[in-house]
Amino acid sequence: MPIPFIDLQAQRARLGQPLEDAILKVVRSGAYIMGPEIAQVEKELGEFGQAPFVLSCGSGTEAIQLPLMAWGIGPGDAVFCPSFTFAATAEVMPLVGASPVFVDVLEGTYNLDPVKLDAAIEAIKAEGKLTPRAVIAVDLFGQPADYPAISTVAKKHGLKLIADSAQGFGCTLNGQHPIHWADVTTTSFFPAKPLGCYGDGGAVLCKDERLHDLLVSLRVHGQAVKSDIAGKTFDHDPKYLNMRIGMNSRMDTIQAAVLLQKLTIFADEIAARNRVADRYAAGLSDVVRTPQVIAGGVSVWAQYTIETQDRDGLVAHLKAAEIPSAVYYPIPIHRQEIYSRYPAPGGLPVTDAAAEKVMSLPMHPYLTADHQDQVIAAIRAFVKRNG
């Protein structure tokens, strides 16, 4: 059988009839938007992710945009983020009128470099054209960024910190989820993510009740929330009293039902992903550069990403052997024309170098030992043949 890059069908088979029953229950209920499963999944996501407040929303992109809107970040403001990530991380800044400022990443983990972050903030302050407002750290490929160091830099400069855990929800550092350090953690439930639904969806985790209140309003067209109408008389549905400019970012109820089922096996799947990663490392670390996980970190392994000098050759070799692979971010965001106008103080040499060498291998909790052995053997054969 072909080797799947990600095997969602194996997971669906494991969940079985309860998953299908949960979906059918929503279909029969008619509560397709903001049904009771929405509140339940928000509660369970908070329990899993160590956050007192959770807001589900329409996508991982909107999950990042909503806090920026709540904080009033807009024209003339700077938000610092890596370039070696999916475009959605940087896209939200222009959407609210702000400017992304690109910062280099660390070798090995590919996550935001705290030292380069501090230097970039100082450079933007010295230039005086933009006002630093926030930092977005990305849990790239599933592992936590260096939040103790990054949060220290953010606090030093009085900046908000977003943990973009679109690929990394469930990752921990010294037993703590990113929300321990960040003002908010955002995530995506795109189907290919470690915790994915069967459509689009996202969530914002936070610790500030007032911020959560604002997010609830912004998610549904700036509708009035309890704090807006406290002490006032308004006898109609609060969605018809609009207190601020918002958006439509509701996650539909079927996606919440899917996530509730997947959460029952998520911890076990994270453990399985780590077993797969350990097996890759044991079989490949002497022939290619395998991923480096931050000390004290537990990755959820959204991808297993190696470095090799002849990436194109290895990709072609694996394809000939009917083994799938993927190249993430061959053109970093700062090198794409539409984003090239935005600042990247000091340059991004580590990002540029990684973009030429990285490739990702099949990774999911249901990858069999036989399939993994085929992947390892094919890579070892290529390296041996090509010296």
C-alpha cells in the first residue's frame, strides 16, 4: 500500500461510530452555528491547554487577527514575527493596517530567535517610523518556541505576546503550555493539523476575562456582550446591538463535534507521534540533520523536518520510490514580492539557508514500523550513493 504523508482515514477508523454519531447528532439538531458543542469544546480545549478562557473561531488566521483587533493594533504599529512560517502569520498585520517586522529563527528548531528579536525591536524603535506593539512566536512544525526568553524580551519592551500554535497545539515546555508565557495562544483546526477538524476552524486561548469578552464581541460583528450592557436596558438579542467593528468568525457546530471526539485520543496521539519521531532520529541522525527539540520541550510533530544539502535530489529519489515528502516554505515570507516591502532588520540568514535545505517526511500517529523503515532505508540509500 502507498505510504500516506498524513493518514486521516486511520484516525477516522479508530474513532469509529461515535464520531459519525456525533456528526449526525448535530445534523439532526439543526443547531449548525453556535450549538451546544461549541461551548463544550471551548471548555475542553481550555482544560487541555491550561487556559481559563477559550474562544472558538472560523480559522487559525482569524484566531491571530482577533487579538490584534481587540488590542487596537493598526496603522503605524509594528508586530514582530518570523518569516519562516506560513503566510497567515504575517498576513493578519496588513489586514488590520499594521506592519509585520520579520525576525530570524534559530538553527535546529526554526523558531523565533530571542536575541534577534530584541535587536529587531531596538532597530525599529531607533528608526522611529513604527511603534512596536506585539510579538508573534510560532510553534513551527509542532514544537514550542523559547517562550521564557521571548516573553522576557516582550515584557522588556512592553509588547503583547501571541503564541501562534497553529502547528503546535498540545506542545509543552517544562510541562507548561505556551499560554503560561503568552498573552494569548492561537491555533488552527485545519484537517492536516495534529488536532484538526473536518473543515476550517480555530481558537484563541487567553487568561484575561476582559480580553475574552472583547473577542466574543469581535467574533460576531462586534455584538454587545455582558460588559457592554451592564446597567443598561436592552430587551432584544444583543447581536443587534453592535458596539464595535467586528467580523463573522464563528466555527460551525459540526467541527466542534469532530474536535470533541478527537480530543478523547489526542494525548495518546501526541505520544505516538513522539515514538515515530524517536524512531526517525534513531535511523537517520547519522546521515541527515534531524530535528532539534528545545530542552524541556515536547513537540506534537505536525511535521518531521530534516535538512539535506541535496534536497531536490532526495525528493526525486523518494518520489521514485513512491514515498511522499513535502517542502515547507521554499520561499520565506519576506522574499515574496507582496511582503518584501516590510522591514527585516539585520537580515534573515538562518531563514534563507533553511529554505534551501529543509524537507518533511511522512508523520502521523498511525505510521507503521514497516512504512517508516521504507522511508529510512530509502534516505540512507540515497545518502550512501551520493556520498
